[in-house]
Amino acid sequence: MWLRKAFIIFSKAEILPGSEKEWKSKGEKGTMAKGKRKARNCSIDIFRYVCAILAVGIHTHPLADFSYEAGYIFGNIVPRIAVPFFLAAAGYFYIQKLERGEKPFFPYVKRLLIPYFIWSVVYNIVIMAREHPDIPHFLAGCLYRFLVTGTYEHFWFFPALLFAVCFTTLLFKIGRKGLLVPFSILLYIIGCLGCSYYKLAVELPGLGSLFVSSRFVLIRRVLLMGVPFFVSGYLVYKIEKRVEKLTGKNGLYLVVGVVAAVWLAEIYMVRKFGWEDNIILTFGLYPLVVMVMLVLLRNPMPAYKDFSSKCAKLSEFTYYSHPLVMDALSFLWLRLMHKEIAATLLFLLTVVVTAAIGLLIYTLFYERREFIWKRKKNA
């Protein structure tokens, strides 16, 4: 029973944001109760799951056991769009609610915190079982990680998203929404200098001390990555119709191809000259995320509604659970085979196992709940 209730909470709280259930207000300003639901954008839901799989690639480096360069491409380059896309999609749907005069802040923060808290409990139990820490210090660390750095390695996404939501809402509240895009782009430029152009930028007065600081990873994640990509969703919202007119039916695909080529060329260049500390942030990644969002919004793929609904749930479960599955698979493989599991095999098994468990949970709880709801509605 408790498992069913927990999954119902997860199914209501779509946190890897994509095509959320949007509403057009018809009554009192800021309310959605009397609204009309818009159709889901199935392509965004499907791509969310693709990005969740790419996130698994970041932590497993598939093909690295065959070739270093192949492992680098599929573990460091291709997956770099994953979390930025999650943030951009979140910003796209959240900020347009602010534009319409709605008040989404508290409901949205609640939807963020509930699954984050539950999964944090799960991961903290695992950490306790593995490390046997001193309990008082461990509990204090739990609170700090939950609020600041993220409970586990991939959960930095939550504090970053929460900060972006608070920052954006504040600027709307004080009437300074016009600063969002230029200020966030400035932050992103600083982030790119500290990542892909580190060897050049570390000598810059002021910025150099920031880039060598032990807190730079946290600052990069929250300020230089979370805010810019969240606000990029707002940029997509503002330029969507204008870009559609300028590019026509097929011109957008050409633009995406050019932007992707420029992004890859930039990565090649900074690696060739040894400028990078890492390639987490590059100048080409930002416009690539924006263009991918525009392509998906132009092609909502309504015929794939049922498939996209499963993808939406699988994307969340895969992203939240994949480190646990990876650790379990690595442990079992070592015990049974007496050697470490290969990177590519670990990637494939993690994707398959998370998909299988996610689909099982989806079938047992979510689809059953939907069936009961429809039966009561038609009664």
C-alpha cells in the first residue's frame, strides 16, 4: 500500500519537466481550476526519456572499453544536452505561466520537493548502509546536501532548479523580467570561460580566482548552468513564433544542423588546443538546446500520446534511480564473475533494468489508477 501511494505521488509530480499539463485561464487571474487543458507535446516527453538515457551515459561512459575516443564521445559530448534540456523545458512551461499572470510558484516547488525528499531518503539509507557514518554529523550533512549540493551526485539538478525558479519568480515579482535573458546569458558566458576555455580565462582578473575556487563546481551548477538553461526556455517561448516565420517549414532543421556542427567544431577546437578543463559548458551548447526545443515544439507528435506518457514516467524513474541500479549491477557482476563489469554492458543493463522496473511500476500503479479514474468518470 505504501509503495502504491508513493508512486501516485511521483506520477503527479513530473519533475524532469517537459510537456506539463498546461492550462488556459478562463476565470479569475492566477487560477487554473476553470481552465482548459492543452494537448501534451509528445515529442518533448519522448526526448525527455532520451535525455535520461544520455544521463546514464555520463555516469557509465559506454564504448570506453572499446575506444577512448568513443567513450569520450558517448560519455562526455553527446550526453551534454541532457540536463540542459530538462532545465530549458522546465523554464519554458513555468515562465509562460508567470507571463499569463498565474501564480505557479508554491505548487511547483511542492511538486519538486516531494519526490526529491522521498528519493533523498532512499539514497541516504543506502549511504548509511555503505559507509556507517557518525549519525549526528551524517544528519547535518544530509540537510546541507539536500538544500545546497544535492543529496546524491545526479541530484544537484534539484537545488539548481529550485534556485532558478526562485530567482526567476523574484524578477517577475519586482518587475524586472527584462533582465532575465541578458543576465542569464552573461552568467552562461562566465560558465563557458570556466569550463571549455579554462586555460585562457584562469588568468583573467577576478574570474581566475573564481575558476580555481573549490566552490566553483557548485557555483557552475546552480548559477552558471541552472539559471541560464532554465531561462533559455523563456527565450524559446519569446522567439518561437518569430523563428517559425523566418525559417519556414524545413529551414529550422538546417539551422539545427549548422548549430550542432558549430558546437562539435568548438569542442574539437578547445580539445585540440588544450584550453578546456572540461566541456560541460560550451558556447555552442546553449543555442543547440534552444534549437532542439524549437524543433520539438514544432513537431508535437500527437499520435504517440500513449507512448509518450510512458516515456515521461520512465524518464523520471531512470534519472532518479540509475545510480542505484548501476551500483547493484556492478556489485552483482563482481560477485558472480569476479571481475568488474564493462562500461558498455553496464550502460545497456542499466537502461534495460530501469526501463523494465519503470514499466512494471507504471503498469501496476499508474495505468490502474487511470483505469479506475476513467471508470468512475463514466459511471
